[in-house]
Amino acid sequence: MKMNKCVASVATLAVSVSCAHGAIQADTPVTSTLEVEESGEKHPMVYPPVNRMIDREILPKLDFFFEKLLDEKEDITLDGVEAFTGKDKFLPGKIAIGLSYLLLNTPEDSPKFDRYLKGYRAIADMTIDDRNETWGIYYYVSALNRLKEAGLLERAVSQDTLEKLKEKTDWRRFVDQENYSLIDLPTNYYGVAFSIARLRYLLGWEDKSGSEKLLSKMMDHYEKYSGEYGFSDETEGEGRFDRYSVLLIGEISQRFIETGMEVTPRMKEWLRNAVDVILVRLNEEGHGFSFGRSIGAYGDTAFLEVLSAAAYLDVLTPREEEMAYAFAARATERYVDFWYDEEMNSVNLWDKGRTTDDYRGKHRILGENLSLSHQLIYTANIWNEIGYEDKIPSKDFASWLEELPKSTITWFARGEYDRALATYRDENHVISLPLINGGESQHMNNPYFPIPFSNGMLEGTPDEDYPQLLPRFTLADGGELIPASFIRDVETSRNGDTFTVMYHQEAVDKLGERHPVEDDRLKVETRYDFSPGKITRTDIYRSDEALEVDDIELEFASFSNDATLDGNTVTFNEGDVVEFSVTGLDECEVESVDGEPPYQTPVGPLLTRVACESSDVTIDDPMKIGWSIKYKS
């Protein structure tokens, strides 16, 4: 742990004296990302200290929500959407944690403090009987513990409401009491249950036994399903790895830090594995994960949660720590400049061509503002505590990015099926190839396809299954097949600037069920070649017996625009992708979609759809299908 701590804990940091380190004057000029992009100049950008962005940008937004709640109460609307409909099952907890920072970050002699104190108390009374589950329970007890450590709990929450919260904020509501298994929840909720139990113990509401049993269950499960590579399988060993698989050990480590527990050497090993995935994805724009579910703004803050925990626990080298802080500044500014929409007075995850997972729909608009603010603030507090308060981020970040490896392969699991993540860095593009698609519920959706993703250039659409860069075969018997889930024998090689990834599937994924279903009537060998400015995919399909196919479809939905079609090659005059070409299919067509559903992404609208197909095909000899993408590098 760092030796230059100047406060006792993250929870009390906000009300402690400043531990200014590398302080700058308040009027230090800061160059914005936008100014540099518009000028076309390339020079080191200067970002403000992260804590100053929190003070100037995030806390005032929380003040806005606080005043709006006091004024409108449970009739509150944001961008025309009612917040208290009962559909957001985490809302009271997110309100409690988000608004707690107004108390924790405001001096008691400030004119605003008494209003915050009385208002917080009134809002807690108002929401006590509203639906609040799992993550909402965690957020609530976390807020209560922070207020307790700051000496504010009894003043901020009435005794009657505290008594009700003691009963309502209980992990037993979603954990089986006989075997401590989760009740119809994914594996990352073990961390939620443990955190609640530990915080209830610190609040004096129960003894240690529950948190100790849940900790043992959580760590046993993590060990069992993370295997030798240390990443949490989102399923019980079926091989789905995504943002949560990398983030979970960061979340667990943060809960240990929050509640004063010692992080074990084994946990630090797992955390370092997560760090290695993230470091090679760092970028100038503050982007986070680009594939899987629950990305967008949460894909960005996932990097902040893992990296701040790693910095606190000395898992990073000194140089990595400086660069992680520099990235935190970029991601925080990205939230302010990109994710937050001043016209909406809200974070925008849903409109103007943006979309997110169904479960994170706009009915959660108030809660998403509060939980994202919480993630930005608490990770900033970590950086403050280890000596970065008022510190200007390093100007060497851009040059450090150039030193990162150009290509890497991260293993999640190997065995009957391989699960891995290939990464290719090309100038300002970070390209991910996730081979992670096992288990139920997501295998048919294109954010989980084994295709390349790159923020703002190559994206999928949450909960949508159009055949983005992956052929879909409709058989004569009506069955639909995609080469998605049963990946074997992943191999990589490098030849100069070219990075090659190869694998095969002895059966493909038959669609129509929640779980992937093996169909061995079709087999495929796949090769990807990544080189500067170009990605090529080549598939060779085989069938042991003649396979009658009614239709083969392949789409490419792109942010690029002003397209021209010549045969099976499309050129774009606007956007990062400049050409898309297909081989092995009979014809292609191109149309402008301008972000019409389903052609939306977490970061904005897709503008052009290229659709290619072949009809009435018999696969009795090897069949080659391929595509290539050329882009500005």
C-alpha cells in the first residue's frame, strides 16, 4: 500500500484536509480535446487534475439532481422520463450514494451544508418504501457507511428510516440461505452480496459470519471459473467473457479497500491480469471497452475502477501509475464532454443515435446519472488519497501509448474451446477481436460476435442480432447457423506489421435457443490478418455431406458515409472506414440508414448499411467467404 497516504480512508477523504500534491493555480490554462482536434495540430494536451474536474463538473450536476428531487419529489422527470415508476430496481440506493457526495464534499460552515443535510434526510424518508434490490442495496449501505465514518449518519438519516433500512438493505434477499448460492443472478453478484454483508457488519447491523461465508463462496467461485488465467467467466464454466470478466476483480478489490480488508497476493495476481488487458487498450480519447454488454459510459468507467484499485494496491509500476492517472483525466473529461448532454441535463445513453442494453433502458435515467457520477468520484478519491490531488496529468501519455505492444493475445480459457482476446494497435485505433462467446443469452447478439471492434469505427448494437461482419446461413430446413461459439485451437503469428489470428470450428452455432447449440453439418476455418490500415477475414466452410442453403447473409453497418458501390466493393468518402470489400457472395447492396433502429450503437448512429448475400447454395466442396476493411490509420 502507498506510504504517502494523508487520510485514513477513501470514505473520509472528502471531508479531510487537503493533501495537495503538485498543486497548480486555479486559473491554469487547459487545452481541451476539442480545441486540439479542430486545430489539426499534434502536441501534448494538458488536462486539469481529476479532482478539479470532479469539483467543477460532476458535483454541480449532482447539485442539480438534488434540487430537482427536492422540488419535484417522486414526480421528478428527466428529459421527459419519469424516474419513480418502479422499473429502476436500484434507484433509492443510487440516490443515496450519489447525493452523499454533496454532504461529504461540502464544508459544514458552507451555506449549502444545512440544506444538503436536511434535503438528504427528507429524500431518504421519501424513498424508504421504494423498490431497491441488489446493487441498490449495496449503494445504500455504502453511502450509510461513508456518512457514518464522516460522523454524519444520525444527522443525515432519521432514526425511523435507519431502522427500516436495517431490515430492507439485506443481502439475504437474493442469496439462498442454505448453500449461499445466488438466486437467479449472474456470478458477479457474489461480490455485491459480500460487499453488503461486510458493510452491514461495519454499520453494526450484523456479525462477521455472513460476510465471511460470502467471501469464501465468492473466492471459491472465482477460483473455479476463472481457471489458470484469472478472469471470471460470466457463466458457470460455459465460456462467456466480457467487460465484467475483467472488471470483477477490480470491483472486489475496491470493496476490500472500502471496508478495510487486506487484499491477498492471489487477488493482486488476478488484478494484474485485468490491468494487462486494460493497459493495451488505453487511448487518447478516454474510450473503454468496445465489445460485450453494458459498455458505453460504463465501458469507460470500468477502466477507471480497475486502474485506481491497481494504483492503490501497488500493482502498477510508477510509470504505469502516471499513465493510468493521465487516462483517468481523459475518461473523466470524456464523460463531461461526450456522455453528458447539456440539452437533456443528463447523461445520454439512449438518444441521438445512441443505444444501450435493454435492461439499462431510459427508465433508469436518474439512476444512471447518479451511479456514473459515483464511479467518477470514488475513483478520483482513490487518486487523491495516493498523492494525485491537484496534480496535472503527465504530458507524456501520447508518447507512452506509442511504446505499447502493437499486437497481443490474452487468454481467458483453453480446453475443448478456446476463449481469448486479440488486440491490434494501429496509430489511434485500438482494435479488439473477442473470441469469448459461450453460454446463454448473448451468443446470438453481435456485440459478442468473433469480429473486430474499435471504438467509434467498428461497433455492434446491444441486444441485436443482425449479421454484422459474420455470415448467417439459413438452411433449406429453416435452421439458422452462425460461426460464433465453438472456437478451437486459436493460433497467432506476427510477420512484420501483420498480426494473424487463426482458429477453426468443428460445429457452428444453431440459433433459436438461449444457449448455443452445436450443429456439425457446417465446419469452418477462419483467418484474420491485421495490418496498418487494413483488416481481412477469410473463412473456408466445409460440410461432410451436401448442405442445402437457402440464403447466406452478411452485413456491415458503418459510421462511414457517402458510399459508392462497385461490384462487391464499397468505398466511403466520409468516415474512418474508407473501403469494405466482400468475396465469395453473389451480390451486395448499400443503403443509408442514418441511425434508424437497429443501426445504433452505444456511441452514436451507424450511417451506412452494406448487405451482401448468396441464395440457393449447395455446400459440397470447400466454400470461401471473405471480407476486407480499409480504414484511415
